[in-house]
Amino acid sequence: MKRRLVVVRPEFFKRLDELLPTERSATGDPSTADFILHDLTAIIDTLADEYAERTLPVEDTDVRVLVSSGLVVAFIAIYVREVDVDTIEILWVDFER
């Protein structure tokens, strides 16, 4: 199967701003930029190449969830949906720091 296009909704970034500070702290706590550079790029690659194999359905919706681990955040839940056969849309993110 060919690689899919992965797009990210603005709500995802609003949620990310709620979960992480905009700048890395003096003690080294990660920022939104750290997450985007280190974790989100790998997540996008996974979704583009292995959407069906790596996501699980969310009951009674067209949404699926990718549960993953990252470098910045240990456990990540990324909520996505298939827009069409060529496009995946990232809707929401959740994790605990």
C-alpha cells in the first residue's frame, strides 16, 4: 500500500499546548516543540505507513487510536480518523507527564 497523507487538525495543537509548556523549562522539562520534533514526526510516519495495523477502533465512532511511546512522553494516545483512502487526520492527543 502506498504511503498516506497525514494531516493534523488545529485542535490537536491546542490540546498539546494544554499538556506541555511552550518552552523547555530550566530543569529540562519538555516543550511542545520537543514533542513535535521528536515524537510527532515518528507518529506521523507510523500512521502514514501502518494506519490499519497500528490503530485500534474507538467504540461507536469512526475514530481510531494509536497507543505509542515516545522520546519526550513515555505513553501517548493519538486519536485519528480516515478521511479517505489516501488521508489520515490527527484529531487529538492525550498523555500524562
